[in-house]
Amino acid sequence: MAYNGKTNWQFGDTVTETDLNRIEQGIKTLDLDKAGYADLNGAIQAKSVDGAVRVATTANITLSGLQTIDGVALAAGDRVLVKNQTTGSQNGIYVASASTWTRAADADTTAKIAAGIRVYVREGTVCGGKTFDMSNTSAVTLGTTAITFVQSSGAGSATDTVIGSRAISDATAPTGDSGTVTTLFGWLANMIKSITGGATWRTAPPTTLTSAKSHIDATTGIHGATSSAAASTLIQRDASGRAQVAAPSAAADIARKDTVDAAITTAANDATTKANAVQTNLTTHSNLTAASIHGSTDAATASRLVHRDSSGRAKFAGPLADSDAATKGYVDETSMPTPVRVATTANITLSGTQTIDGIAVVAGDRVLVKNQTTGSQNGIYTVASAAWTRANDADTAAKLKSGMLVRVAEGMANGTTSWGLTTTGTITVGTTALTFSQAGAPPDGTTLEFSGKTIRIKDGGITDAKIGNRTINDAIAVGTTDTDTVTNLFSKIGAMIRAVTGKADWHTAPAISLETVNSRLNQAVNTTSSPTFEDINVVTVPKRTTDAFTIWVRPDGNDANTGFANTAAGAKKTIAGAIASIPQMVNNTVTIDIADGTYPEQVWIDGFHGKGGFEIVGNETTPANVKMNGWIVINNRININIKGMTNVSTNNNVYAVRSYVRCVQFNTTVSATANFAFEAAEDAVVTADNCVISNRQAAFRAIGPGSHVYGYNCTGSGNASTIYAQSGGRVDTNGNVPTATGADWIDRGIANRGFGVLNPWGENTRDYRPAARGKVSAIQNFPTGTWTKVAYAFEEYDHLGNYDATLSRFTVPQAGIYQVHAGIGLAPNVSGVEYVLKIFLNNSADRTLNHMRPGSSGAVTIAGSGTIRLLAGDFLEIYLIHQLGSTLPSYQDGTTGFFEVVRIA
């Protein structure tokens, strides 16, 4: 039926999820011009569905009652894609209810589904984030025809049909570990053929490695072996390690001990005579000193020995083969120039020190000049404070050869690249234009391309994520063909591996490798040694914060490391590198452990949310051992604790916007007056606990409504001001405070030292001004669509006795202008839900402190502040309304849940 839209909307009315879904679907499917309908209801009724559902089924279900599908507990009104019914005509899009389900209004007639259905599934363990298309190819009748759906996008959508079949060719041996699917199949098949020795990879092996090992491991009686001199038998050693043979006849026969003993006696006598003669000749030859011994010469004369001339040198003909000795002339002609420090990116002046490609060059640096307007000026130069000169290994035509390769060491654009001289023909230095081109261009422009300094595969290649996982079934018949689907080919290869190893499945390690078999076959028959195998340790890097974990940071680390080991090979090098490796949704405690050292970086933490938090820990015993350049913390809805380090930057600080930051033993001491130490803006809360703050423009600064800085027992000196509260911002201190040379700066803000209030009028605040603060002490459940008073049941302080914690109410004792600041932390929300926090004056809504609709899911804190003119006897309370559609719990957190009032005038 048509959707009867509401026409009398008023501000504050509840918009249900059904309203939003219908409005969204109507907008998506409306096409009045093409459909030819004159009214919206007609168009909606006739258009086929092409929208989203909450979940999709994974098995046959009962089409009634609220139930859990694909890990999601349904609520009344949820849209469900039913696609796995035993009776296929029941498939389609339904609306869940507590009783019998009905088909969704946009897919409840044959006409609406005739053109097909495409559905996106928002949630679910198996189907969440995937799109399904109706796959019927012939006409359908709703309720009669079995309706089928296939996945068209999302993980695992690249099925065997999408990938297509592959043919295995076992003719090519592997040349690496990476290649296309077809190439890898071919390499694997070639290895199987090499292992089995069969005609093809599918040829069954004549035996298994297990059978071969049993035969190899046998130590006695193999093939009828014996230790006696029996004719036509294998030789086997006896218990003493000896074996007998018949007396030798032919020269190639094995000699016996008696034969050898007789031969040794004869040979010894003959050797003594001949050795004496050789010794006489060697003595005579060794005493020769003439340069031309054996006809040697120092000239490059063919087929003659070489001796050095009177200068200690010798000559050779020019080399031809790679193994020929090289002459000085050949080396001078073919050697590569010494690498340069940088290469130009544009025309430059060839004199003086300057910055090239981001690098400040100094006198003596080598520079590849390749972009001059006058091309003949190009070449390799040596930097000087005055005019540059060409480098001595590239200053003549003989040294400038076409194809000469120049390596570049540094530079933002050209660092670690190589450039070849492509100018051909005769070169005249200073006259001929020299052209240098980057070496290592991709072999083709279809598959590979340059990306900065590297060559990469172009977008569009098939990745593992697109292909999806496959299961190897090693019980499949190998068959007689090389062509099959990817899944079947993997299974057939697994079956062949199982056949070769003789094990129960393909992934069980063989009893012995073929390399060991080959080695054993070449050993003596009675060898008893056994092969050994090394375990392969696999480290799994967490992909999201499903558990608490620690990332290590060390000065000798590398940001390419995982960060999960406290070693140079495992740790990150920078704090920013550790932050960048953490997903934005943080549901557990993530610890960043920072080793002693200097980290010259200002670190950004931006956009993290969830129910977890960060523990960023340096050296809590000696914070000065961990030096860095400040923090910028923006748009975070997790708790961030920073401990045990020192900010040494004169310009940067701890600056937070819409975030919660707690710093413990975070020192910020510099030698000259610098920026603020701890600063909060736009609903941020920053806590400084036991920190040392010296020589700063101000120790604590809060600017803007909702901003709050707490200073607990901090020390230090030389600051221009201790407190800077501006434009509705608030600063509280307790215990010790850093000293300052000037007064606190209060500009339309609030400053509390202990429980008093500093103000621009200079009154004795503690004696005359009412001020109170209540905090959340228990979880409170807020119903949807109803103004509900926030319970601040814990009284933190009440200066003049005006706050009733039982009623969560502040009663005004004297007329004046009051500053009101309140907030509440709420449990994880749904993206797009509306929240409003208001001041109620004398039981009536007065003004809004905050009105928000978060753009992402996760925990949320709504807070705000404002000024209000009040009369004696007025009373204030804080109320909240939300449109989540279900009860919303708060956090039991006095940091985010607070209600404070102070008279400021």
C-alpha cells in the first residue's frame, strides 16, 4: 500500500526509523518522468526495490516473530532479505514483526520485482556490508516462482565463475614466489612433476616418500647384501666394519689388503729414488732471479707469462670476456660516476649554496644538473660559494658517455633514484645539450606504472581480497586435464601432494623430503641419520582492537615494523607512526610504550572513538629522559592518558579540541617564555596531574564554551600567567600550582583555585559568590523521545548551600548573571541520532546547551555552557532528549557527567 506521509510535522517531533527508511527509499526509487506517473504514491507502488535491508538470512527461517538473524537481534520494523528458504517462492524482502511477517511495501507485487532486485545489507556477521542481486533470468510471479539471489559485491564476491577457469601448464620451472594465478598454478605443477619424475604433474608417483624412507632406513640384508666374498652379491660390512672380496684380477678390481701391502713396499722404494732427483731440480730452479723466467715479459704479449716492470706494473690487452683482466683505460671509460647528493628539478643558477629538491647543499656537494633551460649547461657539478665547476669525473667528452648512470642519494622528488645520460653522438662539453632520463622505467604501460620513485602494479589487478578464500579438498580426483576452476585446481594439487607424501592429508609434513632421499641414496647403505625440520613461527598482527595490546616506540626502531616487539627490528621509530597504526575504533586499552630518547615531532591524535582508550607511557620515574614536541588532540571520544615525558618545544603544547586528555608527570619546561602548556578548546577536557610547568605564556588555558582544564598538584616557575580562562572556558586548580610573574588572565571565563572563583571584579569570591558542582554517580537510562532530567546525585562542592543533590537542582540565592556548565557521557550511539541538552528554569525549558547529531557511531559526550540572568528563588535543572528509538544508558563518569553553576556578575 502507499505510504501516507505525515503532513503536520512540528519541531521536536519523533522521526522513526521506518519514516527515514520510507523517505530514503522513496527518493531513491522515484522517477516520475520515466515511469509516467502523475503522483508519488503510484510511482512508489510500481518501482522495483533497489535499497538496503538491516540483515539477510543465511538459512531457512520461520517468517514470524522477532528473532536473531546472522548475529543481529531484530526489532519490529526491521527490513530483512530472505534468500535461503526451502520453499524458494517465499524468498524476498520482508518487514519483521512480533507476529507474521509481511513483504516490504517496495517488493510486495510481481510488478515491483519484475525488473530485478539489488539489495545492500547493512549488518550481520556473514552478510553485513555485502550487496545481493536477484538472479532469476526468466519472468517471475511473486509467491509462485522461486526467487534466487547472488552476491554481487563485498568480500568473497569473486567466485569461481567470476574468476573463470585456468589451464595448468607444467612446462615452466618457478622463477620466484609471486605471479598470476595461472603462473603460480603452472609453477606448482612443474614442481610436482619434478618431485615425482612423471610425464605430467597428474602422473601418479611410482612410490611414496614414506615407502622410500622405509627402504632407505634399512641397515642389513638389503638386496641380498653379504660381508663374505660371494659372487654376484652386494657388499655389506660385517660386525667389525669389514667386508671381503676375491683377489683382484683386472686393474679396476677392488684391491685386497695383501695386494696393497705388496704394492706399497715396491712403490716406496721407487718413490724415494725419484723424490731425491726432483728435490735437486727444484732447488736449482728456485734460485733463479731473472725477470724472464719461463719467457715471462712485462709487455702485453700473447701466450706469455707476466712479470712486473721496473715500476712494479704489468700490461694486458684490452678485455673482451667478463673474466678478462681490466686495463686502466677500460675502467676509466666504463666506470660509473660517483653518486651525487641531489638532482635538480628546475632551472637553477650555477653558483653559490642553495636549496635543491628540499636539500640545502653546501660547498663540496655533488649535484646532477638536468633541467637547465640551456641544455648544454646540464651535467654533474661541484657546489662552491662562488661559481660552480663540473665534477672532475664528468668534465670532458671522454668521461661523458651515452648510457652513463648517475645515482642520487637525497631529495624529496629524486632521492634514491638513478638517471642515465641519453644524449648520443659526439659530445662537446659546454656546447652539446645533455639529456638525463630516469632509469628503471616500467617494461610496459599496461600492468606497471611509476608511483613517485617506485614501480607498482596498476589499479585493477586481482587481489586476494577480491578472489576470496578457497578450501582445498585433497580427496578430489586429479583427472586427466590441466584446465579447471581455481578451487578445483588447488584441490587437485593438494591431492597430488598427498599422493607424493603418502600422508593422510596434503598439509601433513612428509616423513622425509626428496632432497634427503637423494642425499641418502648417495650415502653408504647402512646410514642411520634422520632428517630434521625447523618450525616456522608466524606472528599475527592484530587488525583491530578486539583485545588490549601494546605498541613499542624506540629511537632505533622503524615505522615499517609492526611495533609489537620491544626490539630494534620490531618497534616503531616515531610516536606518530605508532598512532597511525591504530584503527579509529578503539574498543580496548591500547598502550604506546615510549623508550628513553628524543622524538622531534609534534604528535596529532585525531578522530578516535569507541569504548577503549590510549595509555601513552614514557619514563614516569625520569620524564626528562623522553623528549618530544607537544600534542594536538582533536575530535576524540576516548580517554587519552599521557605519562612520563617532557615537551621541549617553545612553540607547541598539549592542545585539545572536543577530546579528553589526562597528562601525568608530563613536564613542559623551556628556557624562554613560550606557548601555553596545557590548552583546551571547544568542549575539550584536559587534566594536568603532577606536572612541572615553567617559562610558559600560561600554564593552563581554556577557551570557548565547554572547554575545561584541571590542574592537580603541579609545580614550576617563570610562567607569564598561571591561568588563562577566556570566552566561557574554565580552569580549576587544586593543590600546588605553577608560579607566574603576572596575574591570571580572565576574559569572560571561569577560574577556580580550590573551591573559589577568580573574577574580573576582584571581589572576595569565597565569601560572597554562590558556586556549586554536582556529578554523575550512577548509570542512568534515558527513554527515547522524552525530556528526562539528568541525575547529578554526587555533590562535589556547594559553596553557599544552594545545590540539592537529591533533586539535582540549583536554587538561586541572589539575583545576578550566572554561568552554567553541564555535560553527560552516553553509551555507544547510532550514527545520525539527534541529542539535545537543555537548561530547565523553574520546570520549563529555557535554553539549549548543545544540540548535536554525531556523524559516526560510538560513545558520545554532549556538553555545553552558557550565561543566564536569574532572580532569587529561581531553580535550575538539566534535561536531555534523544531520538535513538530505544533506551540509552549513560556512563558512570563524573568527568563527563557534571552540572556546575557560579554567579559571575
